[in-house]
Amino acid sequence: MTSITLAVKSQQMRRGPTPVRSVLANNSIRLPDGGHVSIRPARPGDIELIQTYVRDLSSGSRYFRFLGAISELTTTELHRATHPGPSNASLVLESHRDGAPNMIGEARWHLSADGRTCELAASIADAWQRQGFGTWLINHIAAQVKSLGARHLMAEILHANQPAQRLVRKFGFHALPFSFDPKVMCFVKELR
């Protein structure tokens, strides 16, 4: 599972933080078989879609994504994922073949009250991993967060999650010499 948790530090903006919704945009890429994959903001009607996605992840993928053992999201987590506020967002990554959408990934991020930090967590469905979708999702989010004034990305990844560590290193992250949790490694990258 190539799941990571990221935190993004941003500059204090002169006119105040830009609402997250104003920088989210639909994006898609064409697949070789004629289908396509798209990123879109999560909506209130996505509760069952997101819960089914989480339940269908392997236990290892859920452990890496949520930094602990879960089988499904709580009602509070589902509400948070499907009801964005002025400083948080959830994204859904869907494949589209023969007109039918299938959720293959997700990400959630939250800006702190002062707009200086944005925390992010993301996952890709087991069958879709190692095909570049995690990289695409992170690039998409990094560009959006940078437009909000982000200066640094920080990833918190479980020591056991080697694929996610390789992914962030590919992005140019470097490991910090300390961590707040002994199970977790912290990586940082400056946005330019």
C-alpha cells in the first residue's frame, strides 16, 4: 500500500487564506483501454461510496492509510470526508469504464486556522497501486496547496510502509532525524 500522510506548511497570506473549494478542480487522464480516471471533490452523497472503498481495501492498506487497524470509517469520519468546510477538502479518484465510475483512491487534507499548515492523507486501491495514480494524486494536491501559499510538504509514514517511503523520496523528500511517534517517520520537501 502506498499510502502517506502529508502536512504542508504555507505562508501567511496578506488577504487571508483562500477557501479550499475555490482551488479544487476536476481533472482526468485517459487510460489505454479508452476509459479514464478523474479526481473530483467528495460530495455529501459519497458516504456509501467512500465507506465501501475503505472496506474493500486490504487490511494492510487500511493500516497504512489510517496508521492503525480499522475495518470501516466512523460516522464522524464519513461526515468529515463528505462535508468539506472552508479549510478542508476530500478528493475522490475514480476510474470510468463503460460509463460506470469506480472509486480507486482518495485523499483528505485540512488547513490549520492560521493557514500555515495543511495535513494530507491519501490512498490508492490495492489493484490500482504502482501504476502512477498515487503520484498523480499527490502532484494534483501539491499544486492546489501550493496555490494556497504552501512552502513545504511534510509526510508522516509508518516505518513498515516502504512503498510510501520510496514514493516520497522520489518526490525529493528527505527524512527528518526525529518523529513524534516511534512508529512513524517524518519526511519533508520544500515547494519551489
